[in-house]
Amino acid sequence: MGNPLREFNHIDAKSVDEAITVLKQGDAWVCAGGTDLLGTMKFYILRDYPKTVVNIKTIKPSMNYIKEEGGILKIGALARLEDIAKSSTVKDKWSALAEAAHKTASTHLREMGTIGGNICQLNRCWYFRKEDNRFDCIRKGGNMCYAMAGDNRYHSIFGAVAGCVAVSPSDIAPALVALNATIKTSKRSITAGDFWAVKVPSSTVLDDDEIVTEIQVPAFSGKSAFVKFALRSSIDFPIVNCAAAIDGSNVRICLNAVHNNPYRVTKAEEVISGNAINIQNAEAAGDAAVSGAVALSMNKYKIQIARGMVKKAILACA
């Protein structure tokens, strides 16, 4: 059931600059949709608890928008996942992103969850997420990864980063990588492939006083697709997901939930680039995608699923 929330200051930021000013003071967390933040606070999963929560939904001009300008898709960080999933513009030209948004969580969560929050969410490893920080793992500044020798059935099949085998749980992330998106922040522009990282405790390269403001996806005339395998397909986090974007010899394929960060499978891209999209080539690409996979003690099955997800995503682009 969790615990009562502890006391914290709550600030409705009126501008990006005001939000950054508060974040620079330290002990402050950003709240967008709040679907990840509030659970983190309620269950006390981290070592520290925020002194201040900065609500960025009140920033003007609003960062809740979806628009196309000069062939570039621009999505404000506060755009809700359900709105992205239903956008005719996104569905027509950047279908992998629309499908990824549609397959994220439940309808109720998509109505609250934002694209900015989704790509910045903390990992879902159950040792990391255990109530009252019962496992002070390496991702929180501790000395060990409990999943290495413990229950690792949903963890990385491509090794560890900084001793951690927790995976990126986002459905949006692989679509942004496959579509070669750029993530705009209050400080800089970051290519999607460089946005995720293993930090204590976060999963992005963002500084503590930096927030996502907009996602930009370049013009794309090819076909893209997103596929997902989950135990309960309508609401669960992925066991494996995959996005592919194919425009002739320009091929980008990204797996997720298989590694700490979204995992671009360049060997699979090489198999498909310039070749026909058919079952034989898609199967070869799937084999190439997992050629470097090394299972942990309980997750060998994920290698076969990843192989199949790559094949399925490629064939969906035919």
C-alpha cells in the first residue's frame, strides 16, 4: 500500500527559468504527469526524499503541444501519451512513435503520463524499486547489484553498465532512437541515441538543474513500426520492445528493455540495408541483432523474444 507522503514544498513554476532556479537550489524533483514521481515518493524507494517538488505543468507558454513545422514533428515535453497516440499527424508520418505511445501502460496512465516523463523515468528493477530502500543497490550509490545473483528474469541480455543490469523500461525511447529524434532541454540539444545513461539514480544524461522542453523528430518518408512483448499487453512494462524505421538503405532499428539503455542493433540494420524486406532477411536480421547477447541466470528466454521482435518490426515496415 505504500506510506503516507512526507512533507515537501510544492512550487508551481511559471517559467522554465523559474523551474531551473529552484532546481539549482538542490533537493528538488520535477513533476510533469507525476505517474512515476509520486510512486517513487510514496514507497520511499530512494535514499533521499525531495525537499521541493517543482510542478512544470504551470509553465507558460505551455509545453503541451504536438505540431509539424517545416516537416519536423515537434512535441512539447508535457504532451500526454494518449494525445500522441491519437494524433493523425504522428500516425500518418511517424507511426512507430504513435504505436509506442498507444502501447504504453493503460489508458488512464496515458491520459496523465507525458512524453517527457516517460523518457526520463527511473528503471523498474524490483530491487531498485523495493519499498523503503530495502536494497540499497549500486544504482542508488550502494556497493552491489542484487539482480546479478538474484532474480534477473527481466534484466539485461547485453551485459552491465557500471555494474548494473537494470533495463530501460520506456516504450517511447526505442521509437525516438529509430526515428533519429532530438531531445531539446533547458540547456542543449541531445540526439536521442545519446540521451540515456546509467547514473545514480537516474537513467538519462540530464543534469540535476536541467529539464526536457521539446522532442523533435525529423521528416521521414519511409515506413516505421513499433512492436512490444509484455505479459499483459494492455498495461505492462515491456519484457522486450523494438522500433524500426526503414527508408530504402537508411535503416535504424532499436531494441529496448534488453539493456541499461535503448539498444540500437546496427548488425541487424546492416542485414536489411539495401535489401528486400522479406521473411528470410528479417530472420537473418533478428539473428544478427542478438549475436552478442549473453543471458543472465534466469533470462535466456529474452534472447529469443528479442530476435522475434526485430523480425516482426522489420516485416511491419514492408
